[in-house]
Amino acid sequence: MLSKRPHQVIGFHESFAYERGGTSDMLLKALISDVPTWLIPGDSLRGGHKPDLGKFPAYRYDQAHRDLQQAGLIPEP
């Protein structure tokens, strides 16, 4: 998805967990890529917040960062 260079990523999830899941992975990679990101926790568009990058486990951050580098979506160190 990030290869399409989105201007914003919005995730919808009723039981979002920073530790696991596809929505979590998508939002984490968007945050690492500096794409504005928003999470709607449930089916109401009235709520929502920016996911906190610091709440993702370090091992998930590291893996997502490596994945993005290997895909050429963020620069290598």
C-alpha cells in the first residue's frame, strides 16, 4: 500500500492492538514512513486519534523498518 505513496492512512478497528494484526502493521509502517496516520477505534467516525509510535513493541518496529528499507520505501541507514 505504501508503494502508492498515500497522503494519509486511516485505520478502522474495533479491538486494535499495538502488539499484533494487519491494521496495526499498516499503521506502524505508515508512521515510520512519515505518512499522516489516524485510527478510528470502532464504527463511529466521531472518535479517533493518531496512533502512538512509542506503544508499538520494539521488535515490531524493527521488523517493519527492515521491511520498508528492503522495499525501497525508506532510505537505508
